[in-house]
Amino acid sequence: MDTRLLELLVCPVTKGPLTYKHDTQELISLSARLAYPMRDGIPVLLESEARALTDAEIEEGRKP
């Protein structure tokens, strides 16, 4: 994921920042508790396509 593109993208629900999780190929919004999928390298930023994050994933994402 291009870091410059990631700086421009925001969560469509909260307008907050997104982080890229390489192992699952997802963009994570901790504030919305959602993970947006990447398909063929293209972020799918639709709330209906996102999956809910578990409490464990939220805690892991908050670690420095």
C-alpha cells in the first residue's frame, strides 16, 4: 500500500485515519471498529463491505 495514498484515505464512517494491515490486506478504522477489504490492490471503502473488528483486534491495533 502506498503510504502517500494511505495518508489521503479516511474512514467513510468516522472520517478518521486508517491503518493498513498487511497480513490480512485490510484497512483498519479503530474508531469505527471496522476493517475494510482490499480487492486487487483497490480499497473497498463501503461500510456494507467492511467487517467488524473483535475486541482483541482493537486492543492489538492500539499497541504502539
